Amino acid sequence: MTASPRVAVIIPSRYGSTRLPAKPLIMLSGKPMVQHVYERAKLARTVDKVIVATDDPRIAAAVKSFGGEVVMTPVDVRSGSDRAALVARDLTDYEIIVNVQGDEPLIVPHMIDEAVQPLLDDPAIPVGTLIRKIERSEDLTNPGTVKVVFDRNQFAIYFSRSPIPCYRDGSVRTNPALRTHYKHIGLYAFRRDFLLQFGSWGTAALEEIEQLEQLRIIEHGIRIKTTITGHDSIPVDSPDDVARVRSILQEQPAVDGQ
């Protein structure tokens, strides 16, 4: 019987966020944000190892203080997936690398398993990610919410900060299902070999325009498998997001693997 591929989660955790400096160290329900992400990632069924990849000794010290594993990476790294690729070079015993962003303190462990599963089912898939139906109208026009369109086999066609698809007539009078928009949840499951290849590529034109690292993959002609999840998560990008997440954590029961 063939053993299942080993899976490592890497949590890119950068100190110098323009909109919210020191974001990973913001305290939420008595823990720094990065600790919430780390502990939730550890609960995923498919995960064998969790590492925080950071550019700052203060984040490294916080991770060590709660018993987490941390690796230092350079400050001038282009994206979270590039930072994950740097750490993945040394993870030769792991076949699948999951990039879980360090600003996702509400990530549900099962979401990681959902992103990994297509790679376990089909060895030909190099990268998978999660998407979810947009339920709040404000998310459709918010450039911080990344929109996605995909083909009939659920491979991504394009990601954008703008509303896509754009309805030319302002409304759709045909199939109501066509009015559904999807948002991207920034969680990626990579085959390690592909992640290392990704990290060797220069920044792509569409990636530069939209500031979306996944467009580098699209521009190189690689298909990204999307999985529709019923779970949701709130990336923390502003003080309003911090307040919203604090409120949710106060009401939320202890998280488990689902």
C-alpha cells in the first residue's frame, strides 16, 4: 500500500504590512494572530508539519513562545508563496506544501484538507485553492475581496480585484445560476516541486497589475484547481477587520478539525 504524501503547512508572516503594521502580533482573545493561524493549521487532518516563515525576530520570538516552529526568511520577498518556496527548499520529505496566510485567524482546519484533497486524488494537479460564493454585496465591489471565474472542470480562468464576470446589461435575465459570483480564499496547496518552480519565476505582468501572486501561475499556462468550500474566513487587513474578528472569536466555540 502506497503511503499518503506528507503535507507541510507554511504560514508566511510578515511584520511590515503597509495597512496594518505588526499585524501577526495583534492580540486576539489573548493570543497573537499568528498563534491562532498556527493552532488551527495543526488541527487539519492531512497536515504533518506546520512552520511559520517570517522576516522579523519579534514574530519569531512570539512563535517560539507558544512552542511553534519558525524559519527566518529575507525581508524583500515578493509574495507569501515566494516566502513559502524559500522554506520548502529544505522540506525534502514533504510532497505537498500548503501556504496558509498569517492574517487568517479564523481559518477552519477542514479548509486546508479541502485544498489538499484534489492533489491527493489526482497526481497531475500541481496546485489547488479554495473559492466560495459571494454572499455580501459589498464584497463584490471591494478590491480586497478577490473574485474568480473558473471553467466547467473548476480550474481557474482568472482572478481579479474587480467584479468578474461583468454583466454588460447590468442584470441577467436568463439562468439565475449565472448571477453567482465567487471569491477567492487565499489558501494554496502546492506540489513541492511546482512551488520551487514558481519561486524561480520572475513577477508576471498581470500579477504586477492586480497584485495577485496566483496570476503568475495563470500567465505561465498552469491550471489551478479550485474547490468550492462552505466555510468562510476573514483576512485581517484593517482595524475594522480586527474588531470584526475579535467579536467573532468571542462568540465562537473552541475550534476543532471541522
